[in-house]
Amino acid sequence: MQPFDTPAASPGLTAAARPAAQVGIGRVRHQRLRPTPHAFDYPTWFLLLPLRSLRDQPNPALRRNRFGWASFHDADHGDGRGDCLAWLDEQLAAQGITDATGEIWLHTTPRMLGHAFKPVSFWYCHRLDGALAAIVAEVNNTFGGRHTYLLAGPGLGFGRELVAAKQFQVSPFCQISGRYRFRFMRTGFTAGDGAGRTVARIDHDDAAGPLLLTSVSGELAPLTPARLRQALWAMPLLTLGVVARIHWQALRLFLKRVPFVGKNGEVAPAEAHPRPQ
């Protein structure tokens, strides 16, 4: 495989139209409705990367496939190869989506001090005219598993509700059943720089109705050394904090005696949980 800094040029994008990589600073929110109400709201930051443009013209502020306080590594996505964009193009082609030759925006969490954990990343796959051809939600769990949900078809678009059957265990307090309702929103978005505000919502319904309401949102600005320093000063241990908070919230759910779902799908009843002393 050729080195990432010398790949073939991406088709369909002229130098004048190349958008800029973005940093988003915002919030992640999570609300459980049943059987015991539970919610949290944390600050976060993320990258929004125009991968086709970055393939041809790297951003000097982005440490790509190199160690750094904050960096982006292709191997953290897809099948772990050195060019995650090539993996994505293969996945789209395998599903018959051949017109996503415009920009590919990847919304993802950076690797921090060599450590990566990305609960969910979103790939916004555009046609040459700027319309969405597909959205791919790439989900990781704390057990080392990874799954992708491909959203495509006539109803695809920003601001519209998109539905996919749940097929992958993320939380040990939820069964692999029901459906996800996705909604993606952008304000102030232009093809030139991507700046504005972005919101990604994922709600989980089971047979009884809405169960989880989640979202990640942020104000976007071009990725520059100054903007990156701002994010790092605000949250210098972002991914380590994400993992710590996941385990802290799991402990809170356990103490609230929310039923635990094992990897085999068996549900431990709330009565099986020891009561806190």
C-alpha cells in the first residue's frame, strides 16, 4: 500500500472548491426514559474532516497518522487500513452507491496522546452537486466491537428522520432490539468551509416506545492551531474522559438497579442487583 501522503488525487473536486477541516466544540447529551430516568450532559469537542480534500491537500494543523496530543489516525476507522476513505468508498460501492464522488465529511473524535475511543462517528457522503448520497454511522462499544449503519434512499437529507434497525450492542443496559431514529442538522453550512453548527441525534426505541434520547452538537470553526489549542485547553484528555464517564454512568445505572443485558442477550433482572449499602 502506498504511503498516505502520496495517494491518487480525488476526483470531482477543484482546488477552488476545497473545503476546510473543522473543529466543533459543544455538548453530548443522553437521556434514558425507562425503567428508571437517567440523564447526563457533558462538554465535548470533535473534528469534522473533508477527507477527499485532505487527501489532496493536508491541513498542517492536523497531525494525521502521527503521534500527538490530538491526532487523527485512519486505522481507527473501518477495517483498520491506512486509508479509511478507500474503505468507505468500497463499502458504498458494495451497496450500489456509486455517485458519492463529492466531498466526504467525517465527524469523529480525535485520538488523544495515542489513545482512541470513538463511541460513534458519522460519515456524510455527498454527490458532486452537494446533495447527500448516504450517511454512515460507525459505532464502537467498550468491548472492542464495531458496527456500521448505512442510511440512504429517497428520504435522505439534513433535518429528516432516518430509521435503522438496531443490530449491535452498545450499552449492557439495552437489548439488541428495536430501532434507531437518526436526525442530522446543519446551520450556516456552506460548501466552501463547512463552518456553522452541527447536531446529530440518535434516539433508540424498543417495543414499548422511546427508550434513549441522545445527541452531540457543536459550533464549527476552521481547524487552525489556535482553534485546536482552544479545544485542548478546554478538554485536554477528551477520549480518556469519555471512557471514564461511560464507566461512571454504567455504575450509576447499576446502582439504580437497571436490568443488565449480557453479551448473549440474557437479561439479569433488577432484583439480582445488590442493593447499595
